[in-house]
Amino acid sequence: MKKNEKNRNAYGTPNGRIVVQAVSGDIDSILVLLDFYRRYIGSLTRISYTQEDGKEVSFYDSDLRDELYTKFIDATVMFDIR
């Protein structure tokens, strides 16, 4: 069993224990959540445009990605589980 498999439920999403630990500030659990959302955050930070010659250009804005990661971590540890 891979390390990440034990942190996920049958649907592949992080299990409740990981979420509770991440909200409590556990770094390893926050990294599991970031790994889960990595592709989604990457898709949000992809910039595409068409040059004058018609060539399609795409790149990832690493500054925006880092800002989204920071906001995600801040929102995670500020979340209130009752």
C-alpha cells in the first residue's frame, strides 16, 4: 500500500482524519491536501493566449500558484470544525 492510499477514502479523496489534522495545523496532513488539489490549482494558474502569428502559447504562472497555495493553507488552518 502506498503512503497516500491510507490517507484517502474509497473515492480517492483525503479522509476525514487527514482534514481534521490539517485544520489543526499538522504539516504532513496539509501536504496531503495540497497534493490532492495540486492539479486543480495548476489548472487555475495556466495562462493561454494566441500570438499574432496564430501560435497558441501556454504557461503556468508560478507566482499565482504559490499565492493560491498560501491562501489554501491559511484557509485550512483557519477553518472551524465543530
